[in-house]
Amino acid sequence: MLIRWASAPSSAAIMYKDSGGNTPLYSALLAHAGLGRASFHTPGHKGRGEAADWEAFALDLTELPDTGSLYDGGDSIEESERLAARAFGAARTLYSAGGCTLCIQTMLLLGAGPGGRVIMARNAHRSAVNAAVLLGLDPVWVWPGADGRIPPAEAKRLLSRERDVRAMYITSPDYRGILSDIPALAGICRRFGVPLLVDNAHGSHLGAFGRHPLALGAFMTADSAHKTLPVLTGGAMLHLSPEAAACGGGEMLPKEAMALFGSTSPSFPVLASLDLAQDWWRREGPAACRRTAGAVAGMRALLGQAAESADPLRDPLRLTLSFTPERTRRFGVDGSGAAAYFRRRGCEPELADAGTVVFLPTPANTDEELDRLFRSLVGLCRGEAAGEKGGRGPSRSLSLTEVVSLPPAERVLSPREAVLRPAAEVPVGDAVGRVCARAVCPCPPGVAAVIPGERVGPEAAGLLEAGGYTRLSVLR
């Protein structure tokens, strides 16, 4: 269903009527649906389904003269994209109904081109690794520091050493809400004449706090809007800076690049939810996010994490509990047990394992829900979760320090060469010395322990076994 957020966190509502705002695509879909024509085009459900009162079926249309075409332009979709660009401070914005994956693929093609060398953060999402395979990119890995951030000094060292680098690609924020120093990295990239491409999947809302990477110097950002904005799953935006929009992707235009990877049948309800979100953001989104961040700050203070709320390199909306040995002793429970306690109290976390619990409050959470989480945290601090047994997730999470401390792996093949060769799954212990065929990115910490084309070392195999992995894919 299409969810429209109201001005107060306590009154999210589902709406299928005239929004009263500047929503050209949503209005065009409503107008067409109101014509009452018999459908002799896709989709097959013809605006009807078992859930007869689910009006999203009526808006699940296809490319028609009065609805538009995602990759062609000159229609209500492009008009909505222009509004979104102004709302989020971009020179140009492209909608995606194929998730942030489609935005990442497009961004890497536009920013680096096929076959290019890219300085790529090792905590890249697997979709970026897969995009490197599809495009034949040659990644030069830069590892995050122990704090989870990409060290500007290391980025500078690699750009000084490596030749023919076409772009730098990083993830910020990461899953725990940690941001890299975008202004510093962007300045370094400019000095070396390469674009900074940012996987901002978890940070679509950061403009509310002056922390969106595009405003801080990024060349392009891929934003998974559905993660934190009122957008249906699969809705994302690719934001281009003035420099990126001016160069137009070199030999290929942005829409053409996206069309190479995207479905020719994009979901119109997803696109309409992006349209509604840009209108909501322009009217009230930043203020609503700041209100929610105030509630999160109170939760952090309760947990003794108040300093995080003042840290400019933290996501103000993400609440991360790291169950260190000291904290586990204090609460009498590890992360998995704490997650079971939170679920019993009616709070479902975004991520939970033995070492980490992550919550992602947004303005869609009601005041009652935010208060419920706060009261659950109070109970945690009082020891009410002590002895709770967790039944989900791995028994042992891998820490960022463990993964980034692995010795550099020997590169035997490019990721593309490795992925496209015959492979087989073997027990982790038997993979030592063999060439990895698929990326393994334990989350947390979201950093690839092994990458296609690298030789699996004993340290990496041992760490993955400790994290609950039993088999790896290696070349035959």
C-alpha cells in the first residue's frame, strides 16, 4: 500500500485520494485509473485481486501515453524526478523501482565506465561487487579503519600509488550508522581528478541534518529511499551533483545507463511512492526526521551513548547497541537474547545477532511506538532481559576489527573472471588455498572477508567458521 506520512509521528495514514500536493506522477496515475477503461494491457490482474479493497492494484499500471515511461523522459515521471532533485539538493535525480542495486549499477557505469579501475571500499554491498563483475571493473580495495570509516589518508595513498583509477566508491553510512568523512574524501578525489561515488543506501534522510553526501561533495549517490523514507520496497533514487549532471556520464546518458540494468516493467506503485515521498520531504520531511532524532537522542542518553548524538559522523536516526563483553555482563544477556526480549516487548529490531542489535526509528513510528522502545530500553538497563535466550541469528557475530585485521589476500583473478568460471561448494576448511568464486560479506560488520578471484587464506577461513559459515564457493 502507498503510505503517506502526516506531520506528526502519531498519525501515519494510508491514502488513495488527491494528495493536495505537487505530485505529478501520482496524480497522473489517479487520473488514468479514474477513466474507467477496460484494461487490455499488462498487468494481468487488470486492477483487481483477491484483496478487492487494495487500491494499489488500480495504480499498478504500465507505460501508457498518460502514465509515462521510466527510461524515456518527457513525462510525469521526469517531472517528479525534477521535483525530487530540488527537494534533495541534486542537480538531477533518477528514480529506480529496482532498489538501490539498480542505482549502484548505474552509478558505477556512469562514474567509472566498463573495465575501469576503481578504488572501492571493502565494506561495499554485494550489489557493488556484482556490478564490478557485470562491468568488468578492476577494484582496488580500501579497508575501513577500526572505527568503520574509510581513512582519508589511506584513500590519498592509494590514489597516489595506483594508475588509471577512474573513480572512488565508498559506503557511507554503514549498517551501524557510521559515516565516513565525506568532505575530506571528496577533496582528495577532486585533487586527483576522480569522482567520489557514495553508496548512501541507508542515508536518504541525512539532508535533514546537513549530512547528505551529495551536499558534502560526492559526485553521485545511490539512495535506498525505502529504507528510511515513506517509499515502497524497491524504491530508490540516484542523485547527481552539478558536475555529474554536466558531464552526463560521458558517452552514455544517465537514463540510457539505467535502462541497461533495469526491468522494462518497473512498478508504478513503487514509482508513485517515490513521487509522494519527494512531496512529503519538501513540505515536512526534514522537520519530522529531526523530531524523531530527538527521541533517539534520549534513548542514547539512557544507554550512556549520548556522545553519539553529538558526533557529526553518526546517523542521528540509527540506534545501535553493541553487546561487548562488559555490556553483556551488565545486562545479563547478549544481543540475540536482547532481541528476543525486545520482540517480547513488541519491538522488532532491524538487525540482531549475538553482538549487535540495530534499531532504525523513522517518522513513521508513532509516539506510542517510540515510547514502547524507550520503556523496553529502560527494562534492559534494569536487568529485565537477563537470562533471555535468543532463538534467531548466528550464535557468534564477527567484529569489524576481526575482519579488517585479516592479512591481505592474494589476488589470482579479477572478480568477473572468477564469477564466470565453473565453481563448487566445499567445506570452509577445504577452501583454504583455493580461489574464491563468490563474495562472502558477514553482516555485521558488512565487510567482505573473501572476494571472487582472491585465494582463501587460513585466517579468513578460520574467521568465517567462527562466524557460523560452513561452506564456501571456490573455483573448480
